[in-house]
Amino acid sequence: MPSIEGGGVEKNLFIVSNYLVNKISYLSLITISKKYKKKFDNKIKFISLNSNFWDKLSRRTKYFLALILLFFEILKNKDSIIFSFQANLYCIILCKILGNKIIVRSNSAPAGWSKNFLKRIVFKYLLNKADKIMANSKDFVKSLKSEFNVKAYCIYNPLNKKEILDKSKIKSKKIFKKKDSVKILNIGRFVDQKDQITFLKALNQIKGKINFEAILVGRGKDKFKLQNYIAQNNLDSKIKIIKFSENPYATIKQCELLVLSSKYEGLPNVLLEAQVLNKFIISSNCPTGPREILLDGKGGLLFDVGDYNQLAKKILYYKRNKKKLVKLINFSSYKLDRFNYDRCLKKYLNLIEKL
């Protein structure tokens, strides 16, 4: 995992790595992001560069550096199985050259990375060279099959309900100030994929219709664009932007409505975490994950990607029908066993043991 940046993929990396180290005789982790070392079990051999300087470089540079480290690690341990969480195509090429088996974890739906015709040809050829491919939702598996003729295995993100509930009880800074407002939360990196501008446009449409407070939690290159939109539309009193917290569960606990506005995903962890904490969810019906998590709308409301008018109407609908919509929260909570922590982690181990 060359670049660890603190998102949902990384959360799964920490969980899976710390589980596997107790099941496998030798486990090493190759990354340039040395600052996250404390997140991993100390039994894992942590392979990185000596200085934190390298983590400040671009993601592509970190890919290159991590591949060099991987090359030397393979030479020392020639029978290693490689589990790639990132830079998958480069990793496949290196493993095929050196004769190593490789498992690839694909993290986000092809809609986000396969638009270019030439790219599609390259992806189709190389992905089929991997020994095993896994994706974290059934729709994701179907899209890999239809677009690249790749057989992938679905392993849902392991959901540690106990940890989420325990950490949500830890006292944290109060982020919502008004008693009678609809408390709305959006969590995600401020990048084009997460499409928070659609969320803001929807809020701008309803600002004179209901009393609400909205918090955007995240960081990223689009932060100033979002701040400018808030200022230009006189939304400063209703919408705030705050940084990621070490304990997102205590933040989620404070809201009543969580909105996901993404253009594409894999299986968004934040929706699962919100369900554990019994929050109502409105999500874009993006590929892939939200529709599956929300059970085709039986566990929350869905809107078309980028359609802020539709999102605005869904928020208003929620405000006017809160009591009626409790049954959707209860149904989604009841169905969370699909993401059982131990069962999903065992599937990772089984996939490795097949090789």
C-alpha cells in the first residue's frame, strides 16, 4: 500500500493486516507512509524508507518507490504471495516478471478509472493476469466481469460494530449548535469523486424552507471551491467545514441525517458506520455500494448522481416524514449481519490459502 491517506481503504488495510498477522507465519507491509506505523500490529514487518520526507511526495512517486522496495523484498523471499491494495497494475506487472502470485484488491468502481478506451484495454489485459481479484461489493464484482471479463470475489468490508459503538460514546467536541435544526453530515475527502458541490447546491435550494445545520468533514484539494460556494451563497451560518477526526464515530453520533454525494465508490464505510449508529441515510445511487448497502432503497433514500434538485427533495421528504422513515433505519440495522466482522476477515484468509 504505497500511499496511506486515512480514508476507507486505509481503514480496511489496518483491520485486515492486523488480523492476518496472527494467521500467517510471515507478514510484511510495504508503504512509503511511515507515519501510520502505529496503526499496525508490531508483529508485522514494516518496510518503508527511513525519512518521513518521502510521504510528502505525489502518490505516483510513492508508487514507484514502493515498487522498488517490493522488488528487493521479493528477491529475499522468492515464494511470497503479494496482496496489492494500491498501484495494482504496476504490482501485477512486477509479480508476473518475477514469477510471484498476486491477489489484487480493487477499491473503487470502474466508473471512476476506466473511461479512456486505451486504459480499458490495458486494464482488461493486466487484471486478467492477477491470480485472484477481490472487490468489496456484489455490484462491483458484476461490473468487473461485464467491463473486463474478470472473475472477482466479493468480500464485504469487515464491520466492527463493537468498536464503532464503544468509540461513539467517547466525549467529543459538539459540532451542532442549534436544538431544533435538522442536523446533516457529509464525510469524505474533498475531491471530485465525492462531489460535495452537489450536496451544497441541494442545501442552497432548501435554505429558506427548513431549519438545518450541515457539517462537511474532510480535507482535500477542493476545499477552497467548497468554501467559496458557501460564502457566495450566504450559507456560512448554516454550513461548516471541519477536519477529519481521529474518532469519526463520535462525530457521526451527533447527526441525525448522513448524506453521501459520491460519483463512484467501492463500498463506502461511512454508510455502514452510520447504520450501526442508527442514522438515516440519503446517498447518491452511484456505482458501487450505496444501493447494495441501502437494499435498493429499503434501508435509506437514493438519488441520481449529481442531481441536486432530487437530493433537495429527499432532504425535505426526510424532514416531513421522520417518524415514518424510522422503519428504514431499523431494517438497515437488522441487515448488517452481511458485514459480520469475523466472517468477512476469514474470507480474506481463505482467499490467500487458495493460493
